[in-house]
Amino acid sequence: MATISDVSKRAGVSRSTVSRVVSGNGYVSEANRRAIEVAIAELGYRPNTLARALRSNRSNVIGAVVVDIGTPYFANIIFGVQRAIRPAGKSLMVSSGYADQDQEARAIVEMVDRSCDGIVLYLERPMRADVVEIVRQAKIPVVSIGHDHCPLSRGRVALDNFEGARMAMRHLLEQGHRNIVYLSGDPEIGDAKDRLKGVEAALTEIGMSLSDIEVQAGLFHEDFGYEAGRALLRRRRDFTAVFAGADVIAAGLYLALGEAGLRVPDDISVIGFDDAYHAKFMSPPLTTIRQQPDVLGGQAANQLLGLLTGSETGPLQSLVGTSLVVRSSVAMRHLAKEVA
Amino acid sequence: MATISDVSKRAGVSRSTVSRVVSGNGYVSEANRRAIEVAIAELGYRPNTLARALRSNRSNVIGAVVVDIGTPYFANIIFGVQRAIRPAGKSLMVSSGYADQDQEARAIVEMVDRSCDGIVLYLERPMRADVVEIVRQAKIPVVSIGHDHCPLSRGRVALDNFEGARMAMRHLLEQGHRNIVYLSGDPEIGDAKDRLKGVEAALTEIGMSLSDIEVQAGLFHEDFGYEAGRALLRRRRDFTAVFAGADVIAAGLYLALGEAGLRVPDDISVIGFDDAYHAKFMSPPLTTIRQQPDVLGGQAANQLLGLLTGSETGPLQSLVGTSLVVRSSVAMRHLAKEVA
DNA sequence: CCTTGAAATGAAATCGATACCATTCTTTGT
DNA sequence: ACAAAGAATGGTATCGATTTCATTTCAAGG
């Protein structure tokens, strides 16, 4: 591999001058610049990133730590990050914490030790104090996606869970439903809390309150939808609609409903949240609240980029909107009555 | 940040000795070792990865280039890679090529320039010659997943597409189906070719041939399933089963079948390939051939690790198996007849 | 008692770049 | 004609580690 010295010899200039044309700072005469460019091309020179990073203290690597890289949701976040940083010439290093504090700690320290310029974080539990200290000392800017579990975050991007949930609930209400069940996600997770407030807001708007509906909490997982659905049906059958806090929950619920011989939306209306890939292939296709994880990732990356160039100083904050996707899993309530 | 010099001063030894205990090679007296460990703990010293990599020419970073990191399939591959390399203390850098030769080229060169120790590659088209040259010069070991598009690969792991497709086809045949349509994936992609051979093999086993069924080629995308399904139904209705070359194709097909008022599996049996996340939530749940992308990624990473430690010299080769997941989308043929 | 080799250590070179400083050469304004 | 500012360049220190080499110490074997 050709080094900067090889180039400087070939072009008959000092290494300093070569460095100036490669990095683009400082004065270089037109003649020398051309000679150096020729030498670079002839030798196929590409600067050694490690040496450059070591000396200049900038690696041009962005770190991303998410809960689970194998999941479509987080993969999309990563995709958004990647797309945003590529034009800036940054590379991406990824790691997962798997909702485990120790693994998360290791993943973050890994990013610090690899001299990442900045870190995008999606954590599900508070950052360990020793890790906070390490990040602070390293003076590496951090932006969080979702709930901010890092006291050092200089930016944050979150989904507008409140508005999304309100939209979902309003939709059910507008279709005439009053006897509703809300299958909430894990209340430990910030998202679920905000969504519950959104549900309440929609209810309040038409003079109802949270106590007028049934709320059940569980994990963002299909099993919760299935089990909750079964338990519910054993107990009562008078509800006409379910708001599932996540599309995976809705998927499990569909199963339970199907086993009980109930049809969506004729007997029970269902609305989901996420617009996951499978939503439109469920039968009937699921009406749901769309969120775009790649936008979350992209905005977080852009915040970080702004922090790095110094064009922003933070703390930054942005809320990403959702939209209602109407498919065929919600029916008007009077229609449901007629069928029954 | 504490450096190795700080540690050496504090422990009253030379930097060389500290380096020996940190890296674990060379002789160090028990007394010094302990003193150094104490100093390291007190200072909170963590070696500078960049400096270490620059000098030793090993970065402990593995690069992974896949077609599209945002896709569940590739995200799972990445997950598998990550899981396999973590115990070895390696970090992961990822990039996507998006089936574009130039972007793939850039992604690979990025990995080389970042001094990755090795690269896991999932390419969909041949590697550009200049990139091959760059990788060759850098002497970085490469292993490929799927079709091997890199002449330098020292390892390869592929899915047993042949056996998987044969299994799928056999299943339809065993259920009595003879009038079958195969919705193949893009024949440009190696996977599809192998699957077609598997289909043929299953047919041959019972004395039929490829010409006895209808084969249509398209993209691995739901739209293909939908469009192909509609076109097919306009033309003929005598087939009793469809083998969809991918679960996404099956999903699109379900839509077309539903619109035509046909029911799965009573009117038409459908079998898929992949066992994608949504397969079990389709209605009826899709019978399909399961493949585990994370296993592909994991095996590729392990090959790479073996190559790096020198315990393997390559070229390595491994074939990952599939399994039949029976759900409810395939019925016995006589049963279908009765309903009709 | 001397030789030999292993154990233990430190000094200095090195990896490949950038940063900083000093120097020289042009301009430009007065 | 001279000072001052800007343009252009090179030399050297430096980033923080590992590697190589030379040296010293010590125990075992003949």
C-alpha cells in the first residue's frame, strides 16, 4: 500500500503539502496540486484511516447502539442512520444491547473505545453510571432515540406516541365504538406511557374517561395479543373494538379471535400501531398507525452530524409524526350490531 | 484519557512491560504484573484502539456488506454475524450496496480503508474488477454468503436452496397435487436457479418433469405474487396448488386469490419459502420452508474467524439446511376436489 | 565454575498520518 | 522602497500504542 511519503516523493514535495491537498485545508499552488493528484492516481494512494484518526482525533465513524439489530424495527432505524451519514462520508459501527444493562454498557464502551465521533443510542433502560462517566470523559456527543436514558444526550428524537395513539382512538370513536379494549404495551417502556395519555386525550375529547374502557398491559409481543384475547373472551364479549398497542399484538389477537369464531371487523374491530410489514397482509388487512423507524434514525443521525460540525450545539429535540392507515379491520359500530 | 505512558509511570515500569501485560504476550514478573494491573484499575486505563490497530495492523473490526440492511432478512444475517464475532472481541462495521454495483464497490472499499480484519459479503452482482484488486492488495480475507460474487472469497456459506425447494415440492406432491404452478424468484439470482433444480428433482422422483407444471419468474416481491396470481386466474383455474418461491410472493398471491373469491387451502393450496416473520400471521397461516438467515451470518463469521486465527486456511464451504414448517395453507387434493 | 538458555526488562524505532512552527516568496499599500 | 499581510512550503514533533533489539538476571546442566 502506498503511503503519503510515497506520494510526496513521487510528486517532489513534502508530506505536509500532500496532506494539505488530501485533506483540503491550507494553501497549495496549482502546479503542486496537480502534480500531487497525478501521483496519487498513479500510485492508487488512499490515506490510512487509522493513522489519520489517531493523529487528528476524528475517526469519521458513527456508532449506533440499538436494542436488537435483528428486528425489523431496529434494522430500519439503522437503515435510516446509514442513509443520513453516508453523504457526510462517515462509516457506521453497530452493536446491540438486547435490553440487558451489561450488554448495553459493553456496546457503548465499545463505541467509545473505537473512537467513534458520535453515538446514536436506542436504550431501553438507564445507562449505567460508570458508562456515563466514560462517555462524558471521552466528550463524545450522544443523541437518543425514543426515551432518553442517557443524561449526556445532546439530542433526542422521539415518535409522537401521544398523537398516534390519539388518532387511533379517535378513529374507533368516530366509527361509533364506545365499548373498547386497549391492549397496551409494557408500561415500563416510555412509549406505552405516552400512548396511554393519547388514548385518554381522545376519550376526554368526547366526554369519556379512561375508566370507561378496559386497559390491559403486556409485552410488545404476539403472545400477549393471543393470551390477552383469549382471557378477555372468556370473561366478556360485549366490547366491539380493540386498540392493539402494536401490530404484533394485533396479530396475536387475530389468532385468538379466529379460534373463538369471531370475525374482524364484522364482530370486532381492531386497530394496530406501527404499520409493520405484515400489517397489510393480515386478513383482513390491518388498519393501523404508521410510524417510520428509518425517519427516526435519519433525524437522529442528522442531529449528530449537526453537533459534530458545530452548526448545532444542542440540546436538540424532535418529534416524528405518525399517520393513520385505513385498511379493513375497523367497521362502523352500527354495522357490527346489524351483523350480530 | 490515561495512556500507556501514564500507566507505566505509575507502576514504575517501562511502556513495553505494560504493553506486555495488556496484550498478554511476553514475560512479565508476577510482582510487576500486579503493580501494573493496580495502576490500570486506578487510572481507568483502556488502550487506544486506533493506535494499537495502526501499529499492529489488526483492528479487530469485521466488516459486513449486505444488499440492504433495512430488510428483515439481511438484518438477521447481520445479527448472526454480530453474535458470532462478539465472543472474539471483534466489533462490527456494516454497509449496504442496495444491489447497485457502484454502491457495493464503495461499501467494500470503505471496509478495506477502515482496516477491517475481514469482510463478510452478501452481493447480488459480480464485484467490480478494480475493487477486487484493492481487496487483493490489502490481503483481507473475504467470505461470501449466498452466491459467491467475489473471486477472492476464502469461504462461502449458502442456503441449501435445492433441498429446500425439493422439500416444498414433495410436500405438494405428497398431498396429491399434480396441477401445480411455481412462482419462481428472479432467475438472475443464483438462489432461484438452485430452487428450480430442486423443484425438478422432486418432480422427477415421481416420474414427472418440469414441463408438467407451470413456472413463472419474477422478483422476490409481493407485487409479483399479486400480479402473477391475477394474470394466472384470468387464464386458467384448473391448478390446485402454488409453490411461491418466497413468502412475500405468497403474501401477494393471497391477496389476488382473495379478490377472486378463492379460499386457501380449500380451493388452492399454497406453500411458501423463507418462513418470514409474517408467515404465521397470514390467514390461513402459511406452510413454508424455513430458513434462518442468522445461521448464515453466524457461519460466515465463524469461517472468517477461523481464517483470521489461522486455524483454517480455506477455501471453506458450508451449506445451511432448511426445514418444512407445516401450517394450514396446504390441503390434500381430494379434499379440495370435494369442496369444489 | 563456566556455559547456556530462559526470564525479565527497557530503549528506541515504527505504524502513517496531521499539527504546529518556522521560513521563504509574493503581493499590496503607502 | 519598505513594511505588512498573505500564499506556499518544509521540517519536526506528535498521536498512543507495538515491535524489535539489546541487555541484564538467574537457574540449571556439564
